[in-house]
Amino acid sequence: MKKVFFLLSSALLFACGSVAQNSGNQKNYWQQKVDYTMDIDMDVNTYQYKGKQKLVYTNNSPDELNKVFYHLYFNAFQPNSQMDARLHTIEDPDGRMVTKTGTSDNPVVESRIAKLSPSEIGYIKVTSLTQDGEKVSYETVGTILEVTLNKPIKSGKKVTFEMEFDAQVPLQIRRSGRNSKEGVALSMTQWYPKMAEYDFEGWHTPPYIAREFHGVWGNFDVTLHIDKNYVVGGTGTLQNPQEVGHGYENKDKGLKLPKGNKLTWNFVGINIHDFTWAADPEYQHDTFTMDNGVNLHFFYKKTLEEKYIESWKKLQPKTAELMKYFSENIGPYPYKQYSVIQGGDGGMEYAQCTLVTGKRSWGSLFGVTAHELAHTWFQFLLATNESKHPWMDEGFTTYISNKAEDTILEKGSQNPHAGSYRNYAYLAKSGKEKPLSTHADRYETNLAYGIGSYSKGNIFLSQLEYIIGSDNVAKTLKKYYNDFAFKHPTPNDIKRSAEKVSGIHLDWYLNEWTQTTHFIDYGVKQVKDKEITLERIGAIPMPIDLEVEYTDGSKESFYIPLEIMRGAKSTTAKLLKDWGWAYPTYTFTANKPVKSVQIDTSGLMADVNPLNNTFSIE
């Protein structure tokens, strides 16, 4: 009965996803579809595996395709790859990917990839490929497989690709790999030949240099043969728990373990755009069932110190609270399972699971889980191209996870995003800032990428609360989810969601905040008795919230909308005349003699120089 329910719910989920593809704001919206069936045989002694992949590709585009492209991510983990080259040329390489020697006066930074031996590198070697049963021409170029089709794929048609490949898991360098610093055997992320995305912008085939990802929606049926002592967790729902045990089995039905040195695991994921797994012989597997029936799985090494194990136990009900918070404040989690897995080299989100390092304090473990779980909504269900728009992925995730942590841990912060504001102000003054429209791979420094994507991206939403009101931002997130879940939304889509909810024009905001490095700086220029003059010093215009204290001790709040907003947020403050952005100053007369003036008491406007936001008459 349970299996029948799973199949019905999965079919319903996929149907809903298909409907979503043709709804929302884009009447002519389309997206490609993939159906993977993979059979993988893993040798845990050599860290090599052989794969067979059947891929049914549906061309929903209006275009005829003469080529297709696959990502071969593991090929990046080789000396002289572009990922290796980038570590030699960027001024602040990721510390996890390099070794540092020498002295503080003469430091020596070396790429870890450059030192990998042939038995330690990663690779995916395609040994055969057919299109509808006929051999097809292909060429491997770094991390991309370029396939020249025998016959074009016409609009609306399907084609079946069948592939065989050999692969080797690299030493853990970044995200993927074997034998992490914490001793996790296999962190299998970006491990299979993955069809590149083709959308209204064309093919997305950047070389992999350790940044972000973009994938095609579809279904995955993955069969894995691996040493019987290994416990496996990851994407999808396990179809044969009685045949593997390790905490998956239904004890009422008992185990049916096959003979031999390997177990066969079969996972199915419906309407997703990636597939990840991890395995280790020392995994402890715990489960936690939420009130709504979602099963949470936790995999961590049972050999961890007791203090870490206590944190992993404490994490389990808190993860359920996080799942509930995100579902209520963005949109419902649509699957029946999610896994938190010790692995990788930090924290990284994947389809229906996350990999995080396990040797963390309680606060750190909770924080990284909050962030990575929030990615289930921002980049997974709302599948932005995070290579092109990492600020929508990392920034929106930071925004909602900050709010969730503050609520669940009852911190009561006046502004849970205060750290992002400090980081952004530092970057804006550093001279290293780049527009958020910069492709993730093309940032000149990791500093600019990190603060821009996480902090400035977060402020896009938190500052939007200042512009249109916090209630409208809350409604915007739900509308964004309802209109664009199971799609690939773009920056314009979140802007339009906010405009439709608030009635306020926001094109100026999207442009200034994401496509320029302009900054906000307003000041109180002059106060004469009842007359107040404000000035715009930075290039970015903003509406102004103003608190005025009079000489008699009373206070009054004023609100000055920005003219190009063509509207105003709901507020109890006194509404003043619009401020046209081209005017550098704005003067109005208050009701009584003025003692002090303060711009933006909420702190939600990212003014890089708050010192001139106040004015007092002694």
C-alpha cells in the first residue's frame, strides 16, 4: 500500500510540475525535460566506477537541435584543467583548494589539483554513445562533452541517448570526492554525465571551475552496486529497502539481503534537476518523521566524538522546524524525503539532500543546515541559473535562513541581516565590488563573489522590505513560489512578483542594485527651525523614511516616496510629496521647530555612510 501511495503522489507531483511549466507570467515559457536511467558499479578499493546511462531527452523548445552537450564535472579535478588554472590566477583562491607554505612575508600558495597523481585525479570517460540506437559522434573538451547528432531533434520530439562511461572519484578537493578530511569515503556530487541546459538564452556550457550549477528538470532512476558494508544516502526515495538494510528496512517485512560482496541500491527521484549520493561504511543512519509525513534522514559517522554526535541528534527535530518554517513562508515542500549527510568540504545543497561537514559546534551545524535546507526553495524548486545569477540563489537563501534561525532559536534580533549589511558596506568601499549581473565564474576575486552573492543578494530582499513593506515581501515570496516553482525563474521574475503584489514599479531597483556598483548615501544636509533639507549623495535613489523629534519632545514620522516608484508603501507615517531621483536635494517644512532628524530608523536601507543620516541641534 505504501509503495502504491508513493507512485501516485510522485505522479501527481510530476503532473503539477508539468502544469507549472506552462503557467505563470510567461505565456510562451518552455523548458526541456530529461529522464535518466543509470546503472552504476562502484569499486570502493580503486574509487573507480562503471556506468550505463539511458537518457530520454524531450525537446520542448521551438528550435531544432543539431548538437547536445553534457557536463563531465569530474574532469576538472586534473592538473592543467581550467579549474586548476584558475587557482593560479585568482588573487584570493579558495583555501580548501590550495596549500599554503612559506612565511608571512613570502607566502607560497599551490594548487592541490596540480599535485594530484593519476590515481587521485577525477575523470569521466565516455566509451560509447548512441542516438536512438545508432552510434553518434562526440568529443570531450575539458568538462564538456560535445555531441554532433546524426539527426536533428525537432521541436516537440524525443530522442534516446544510451551511454557507457568509466569514471574515477577524485581526492576530495571541492564539494565532490573521496576521503574527506573528516574521513567520509564518498561524496558523490556532479558525478555523472549531466545533460546541459538549453533554454531561451541557448545552451549553457561553461567549463567547471568550482562555482555553481544549472540543470534540466526530469526524472532519475539510479541503481547503484556497492560494497555491502557501505551505507548510502542522497537524492530520491529508496525502492528496495528490504534488500539493503542499514536502517532503511521496514522491520515488519524483514530483510532480504542478497548473497555476495555488494548490495544493490535503487533510488528514484521524480521531477528534479540533479542527483547526488554519499556513502561510508561508518555512517549512522537516523530518521525523523514530520507530522506531515515527510521523512528526514540523517547520515553521520558513528565514530564522531560524543559532542558532535549530540549535536547531530539535537539537529533532527530542529531540521523539522526549519522545514516547516520554509514551507509556511515560501511554499510547501513537495517531496516525501530529505537527507542531511556528513560529507563534502563545507556545506552544499543538492536535490533532496545536503552535504555538510560534521565536526561542528551545535550552532554551526544548525546554521549550515538552515542555509543548505533553504536552498531547496531557492535554486532547487525555484531553479534559477545560479551560474549567471548566484545572488538569487545564495542571497535569497541567506535572507530566509537568517529569518528562520532568528525565529526558531528565539534570538529576537532587531535586524537578523545586520552581518550582511556590514559585509556589503565593506565591499562597496573596497574598490573590488562587481555588478551582481557578473557571471559567477567571472568575478575577479572570491571576496567580491562571496559578499556580492550572499550579502548583497540578501539585501535585495531585506531592503525590499524597506521599499514596499515587510508584509508585501512576505506575499512576494509566496507568489514567486506559486508562479515559478519547478521552473527556471530570472531576475525579472522576482521583480514582477514584487510589483504585482505591491503595485510599486521596481525596474529602477533591479537595475541599480544588480547591474551597477552604484551605492546608497543619503544625508541630512540642513535644518533651520522647521525646515529640513535632505540630500542624495550616492547614485542609487531611494524612498526615505524619516523620524523627526521636535524641541517640545514630541516625535513625528514622515515618508517620502521615490517618484519612479509610481506608488507608495503602506505606512502610518505622514506622506510627503514624491522625490524625483534627478534632484540632489529635497526640502520640506515640518510642523514645529526641529530638534533632531534621523533617516531610516529600521536600518534596512543599505546606506554606506550612516553617520550623516542623523542631525541634532544642541
